[in-house]
Amino acid sequence: MARVVVDVMLKPEILDPQGQAVANALPRLGVTDVSSVRIGRRIEIEFAGEPDLDRAREIADKLLANPVIEDFTIHVHEDASAEVV
């Protein structure tokens, strides 16, 4: 099975209130060297057979991301056994 990962983020010019809330909370945890936080989404699409990046791009553009306020990137997930922290 082939896995394609779509990362969706707000465009840089769009205010990110979730990211701001996290950034504002970090000093209370003793973290003072972070200047900015942006929150996004990661979507994994599994294809039977070979990954279809064109199809994944179409899915992301029409369904997963709002192109007015969000950008997305697509890549093939190479290592399904990567360590999760």
C-alpha cells in the first residue's frame, strides 16, 4: 500500500489564533525561545498500488484544503515504520 501525506497550513498572511494561544502558553511552561507557532493538519491517504500524486493533489485542492486561506503540500510517505514520539 502506498501512503501519500497531505499537510495543510493556513497561509502566512492568515491569522492563526490556535498557534497564538500555544505560543502565549509556552512561557508558562518555561519555554522562552519560541517566537511563533502555527497549527495545521496532516492527512494520510492510502492508495492501493502505486501512489497517485495527481489524484492526491486533486483531493487536497477540492476537499481537504480551503485554497482561499490554506496552502498544502503533498509527499509520498516513505517509511511507515518510523518512530512516533
